[in-house]
Amino acid sequence: MVQLRCGYQSITGNFRENNEDNGLADPDGRYFIVADGMGGQSAGEKASELAVELIPPKLLEGIDFSKGDIAEEKVVEVIDAAVEHANAEIIALGEIDPDFHNMGTTTVLLVSVGGAFYVAGVGDSRVYRLRDGTLEQLTTDHSLTQALVDAGTISVEDAATHRYRNVLYRYLGTKEGGTGTEAKRVVPQTGDRFVLCSDGVTDGIDDEAIQSVLDAQDDPQQAAEALVVAAQEGGSRDNITSLVLNVDQGQRAL
């Protein structure tokens, strides 16, 4: 079994009236989720709340976490179905309650099963892995700027300041939100560090700064708090949420 230590921090930030981010760390270390809501007033907060509320029961229903030999295809299928279920419920509530009309949320997940991690996401919240001194983004942003980068129309540097950098073409609360999470299987190694974060982190600091914070803070709670502070001081104009996981040997302490 993979031994993990977890840290989590979420703040409203300097420019928003309420915190529309939500996150969840399973006490038993089976799943970790960050969601970044949108929609104004309390709508975005409700959408992200629904994501972290509705996804875990479907994961527990579809995956026997006590088994060590679950097929990769099965885990990916369950993750996609769990997110699709949350997406449908968010759409439904938005249609029947005017207060939540057009609400939506991003979501990223890390699911630990059978000695492997499954990393998945919809929107522009991200999952990173720091391994052997190299930070790697494991999820793909579903943003217009990332689509332009993929098409070769603009550069990565251009994307950082592009006027459409916060415009998403896939997120929960839309038809496209239920079309799959692009989940990938990752085999963890002792010493790996994983970060799940809302775009409030990456709005304030770049990947190099994220790695610098992780290098300076070994404790996951201190690292999560330091990432949030760095993003806030770096000028992030959004809610800021960071969840940090350390892959350790020995007793798990979450």
C-alpha cells in the first residue's frame, strides 16, 4: 500500500468576495479532489461543493479499493462515470434553480488504487508531480489558450498573458463536462510530491516557482500553505487552493 502525507490550504484571496474553490482529502488516502467553481454569487461555490460531494460515493461504489489487481480500464471507466454523474447533477440544478443558472466548476482528482495513482481532470485546475528534481504537469488544461498552443498558433509564453487564458471549453456544468477526464495511470515512487491546485495558484506563480516552494518545504502542509502565500503575493486574482501529497515510506499519516 502507498504511504501518503497530505497538506491542504484554500483561501478567498485578495480580489474575490467568497471562496468558490473546494477540496477534499480522503482520510483513508483513496482519493483527493480539488474543484474551482464559477458562476458568480454562490453559484460557483455550490458547483464545486457538488463536485467534491458527488464524485467520491461513485468512486467507492465502483472500485474495490481493498483489491490490488484492478484493471486500469475499469478504474478509468469508474472515474469518468463519477465525474459524468456530478456533471449531470450540476447541470440539472442549474436548470431548475435560477440562483444556480449557468454555474460550473473545474475538477482534478488523484485516485490511489492497487498501488497506482490515477490522475484526471476537467477544466484548468492542475495536477503536478515533482520527481527527482523535475516538475511535470500531469493534466491538460481545457482552455482556449492551451488549444491554441496545441495547434501551434501561439507559444507557451504567449499563453501566460493571452486575453483568453481563463476561457474554458470544457468544465462541469456543460455538455462537454461529461465527455471524459483523460485519466492516466501513474506509478508512484518514494519521494514523489504531487500538487493538486486551482488556477488561483498558477495565476500567481509559474512552474519554476512551484518547484522552488516544494524544494524549500518538505512538510506537505507547510508546502500547501507556502504555495498559497506565494501565489497571493505573486498577484493571483482568484481564489487559491493547493493540496500537496508526499509519497513516503513507513506509516501513513493523513
